[in-house]
Amino acid sequence: MPAAAPLPARRPGLRIATWNVEWFDRLFDDSGRGYEDHQPSARYGISRGAQLGALGLVFTALDADGIMIIEGPDTTSKRSTVRALEWFAQKYGLRARRVVHGFSSETEQEIAFLYDPDRMQAHHDPIGEPTGKRGPAGETTEAPRFDGTFRYDLDTDHTPDTIRFAKPPLELVLTLPTGRSLRLIGVHAKSKNPHGATNEASRIRISIENRRKQLAQCIWIRERVTEHLTRGEDIIVLGDFNDGPGLDEFEKLFGRSGVEIVLGQDRDPAQRLFDPNADMALCSRFGFCPTTARFYLAPQKRWFEALLDFVMVSPGLMVPEPEWRIWHPFQDPRIMALPELREALLQASDHFPVTVDLAL
């Protein structure tokens, strides 16, 4: 049997990643130290120590300069996202060892950015005016801050609905040693799953309501993207959108997915973002589509895969052309040839990382 091929050398430049790590919070105590034991993790069939080890192996293999972590460890009066992730980085000797955390989530799932301070500086830089629970007090041309309230007419009844993020997007400014800067927006958009449905009628009602809210969140993000592009700023929008082109039957009701809205598919090329995986899904609704998440459906006794995670870049970052990669163990032969990494990806999370290499 031939030896497993090593992962190809990464191209020079900047590697940015996003990864939704399932139940990351449950792997740490209140002091931010990991549970390196044999007790069950929140992921089915794996111990806390084994999941931590798998995560350490994958983060090391990613070798990213910056990783947008979705569903990161919680921040409360007792717990700290930054403390837990910096312990994790030190434990596994990661280059990306500093952490930026923005507005706290209403859930136990935080958005945080883990980065290499030798390759960049990163700071939280939220844009927009703070709002109350009812939204902006007067007329404004700028989208409100992501920890506030966005007013948008979801159901065309001429009465704006109020939209909030349970997990406010993380807005960052990255500054490179050359002095070049770019903006990042880390996203965990609302799930469309009909949690709490008791019958088919409530399933449909909750699904439609959740899709409306998810689309409104994406419109809110798109307004912020437009502001940055209009100012000529480079921007990357990345994370888990809980959505993708052609993902469910309700997309026909609304005409397009939230991902298409953020990409700006209907806009001038200078105002669009680009992600080749999203483009492939748009062009191949009845054929092959890349996927980034893998879930077990107990009633059907089978696995379901979906494209939920994206790294979208602005036109100014497209020259020379970036290189995207989904670290999917069954779709990437380079990973398939490395059994240890393949198994670690399956143990670590129900999502797979997505990276983009930018030749900056």
C-alpha cells in the first residue's frame, strides 16, 4: 500500500478559514481549560478528550493565518471565549494564538476570530449606530449596528418587522505587515429548522417564518457589504449562513436564497462578492454540489449533506485569483489519503472547514 500523500504546500500569501465547531463550548470548564478526559462530549459517540484532540489535529493541518470560529466557547460572567480559545491554541501549539471576540451571543455559541499576531493585527470594529429594541429612531442611510435592531418589511404588509441577531456578526479590521487592511464579517445566520413544530401545519408556518428572518438578516448584512464596497474597501464575509442556493422548497416562495442576497448576484460586478462553491451550487441545482456539513437523519437512518458555509471575497481580492478549499474528507482525495486527518475531521464537528488562500 503506497504511503499517504502529504497535503500540498500552501501557496504564499494569507490563508483565511471559517469553521463551525459543534459543541465547542462543552469542551471547556469555567476557567477555560479543556476537558482532556474520557467523559462523553456533546457530539454523539466521542469523548471530550478525543474531540479536543481531533480539533487540535485539524487546526494544525489548516495552518491558517486567521480562522473565523462559529459556535465558539461561551462568554458569560463566569466563562470567556477568549480565555478558552487561547488555552486551546497554546495547548496545540497553533500559530493562530490570539483571539478577538465581539458582541456576545444570546446562545452558548459565540463568533470569534483566532489569528496569528505575527501575520496580522485584528480588532473588533462594529459599524453603524446602536439602536433600541424598536430599531433606529429616525431616518438613516446606514444599516444599524449588528447588536441592534433592523427594521424591514418581511411580508409586504407595509409594516416593517423588527429583526435581531441572536448571534451578532463579528466585524473586524485586519491590518497586514505591509500596511494593507481588509475587513471581515463573521456570520452565523438564523437556522431555518422548524424547532418546536408539532404537526405539518406548524412545521410549514415556522419554516416560513424562520426563512423570512434569515433572509432579513442576510439583507442587513448585504447593506453593510454595500457600504464597504462603495468606499472601495476589501472585504471578506464568511461563516455559516444556514442556507444555500436550492437548499429547500421554501426558496421558491421567496425567489432567492440568503446567500445569493449577500453575494449580490443581481448587482453590478463591482458590488458583488465571489465564492466558487456558491457559484457551483447556483449552476448545478440538479447535479453535483459541494457540501460543507454532514448530519445524521435518525428517522431515515441516513446522512444528509448541505452547503452552508462560505467564504465570500470582494473584487479587489480576486487578483490574482484566490484558491478555495472545503476540507471535506470524502470529497477531497488529498484528505482521503490521510486517514488520521480524515478521521479527525469526522470526529471534530458536523461541519467541515473552508479556507481561501489570498495572494496578498
